[in-house]
Amino acid sequence: MKHILKCPKCGSYSMKEQCDCGQNRIEPKPPKYSPEDKYGKYRREAKKMIEDEK
């Protein structure tokens, strides 16, 4: 099943993987929630580093 994709460079949406501007489009949706979050530790560390810089 194909999903709508978004170009990170120009912000256009399409079902095609390649954008007219030359970039590859990505899925704009966040990953599904999982109680066994593999990357939660890294996200919390990154968020804390950003808050500490402010």
C-alpha cells in the first residue's frame, strides 16, 4: 500500500518517491507508539541537550 510522501526540501506532497526538485520524498507521519521504544533514550537525551542550550 502506498502512502502520501512529502519532500523535505520544497515541502510538496505526492505519491511519487522522487520529487521534481530532485530530492527523495519521505513519509511525513511519526512512527507508531510502542511501549518497547528502542530509541526513546536517544530522543530524551537529544531533547535535554536542546533544552540545555537555551
